[in-house]
Amino acid sequence: KVDEDAREPERGAQAPAAERPKSGGRQSFLTFDLKSEEYGIPIVSVKEIILRRHVTRVPKAKKFVAGIMNLRGMVIPVIDSGCKLGMGADGANAENIIIVENEHAITGMLVDRVRDVVTLEENQIAEGTGSMGGPQGKFIRGVGRAVGKNLILLDVSDFCDPTEKYY
């Protein structure tokens, strides 16, 4: 008897994208503020949310790296999200660090304030970044249209890329 899970996928079959799980066309996003804009990341990428704590600067780290922190014995990099999105290196107003997991790598995202969890239907998400200019456009997955507001949706796999060298 062949184990159903051990079989290889049929030719032409595509594996579902891990960063875009859908439940009946619905997706949930953790929303947060950066400067005057509201952003969202898929909730399935979020491990936890913590209050801002001491982050140790690392010599010769890239400009957008706020530093490293100790999280229950793990040393993890912390990204200044505003800086990485081209808003300048000023994380002074950041209140929270969102701990995300991407391809088994843990990264902290320094954000001004965590807001809420928003669930969007598939038709409320305008996919694509073709009209988003600059080098930061690759981090933007699309725009979500929630009641009374638009959310800039980040692509966690590019924003917290575990193959990127931070130091």
C-alpha cells in the first residue's frame, strides 16, 4: 500500500503558496502603523507581538537593521520597518516588535504600533506591485480594501528574506 502523503505531486500541479493561505477566499492580516500609513502582514507569519525592548546595534549592519535582541535565548535580527520601506531610519516612535517566521528564520519587525487583525475577502485585495515604484516596491504584495481604509500589504517572504545578509 502506498502512503498517500508520500506520493510526489502530479506533473504540472502547483503546491499552494505557504505565505498566502486562504480559507474560502478569506485571509487574515495583522495590521500596524508606520508613520501615517497602515500596513498588514499575513497573520500566519506572526509568531508573537512584544513591547519594544532593548535592541543592540551591530557594527557595519545594513542601514535598515535596528540591531539584534535576545528572545528567550535566541538572538534574532530586528529590522527597522520604516527604514526598510524608505521612510528614513527613525524608529524612535516604535512601540512594538512583531516577531515573524519566514522559512524557519525568526526576525523582529520594529513598528510604530500594532493595531488589529483584519480579515479580507479575496475580492478586497488588489494584488500586484506593478504601479509601486522604487526599490521598496518588491516588498509590497498589494493593497487591501477594508471598511473605511486601505491597507498596504507586505510580502513577508521578501521583507524578511532569510537569505539576505543583514550584517
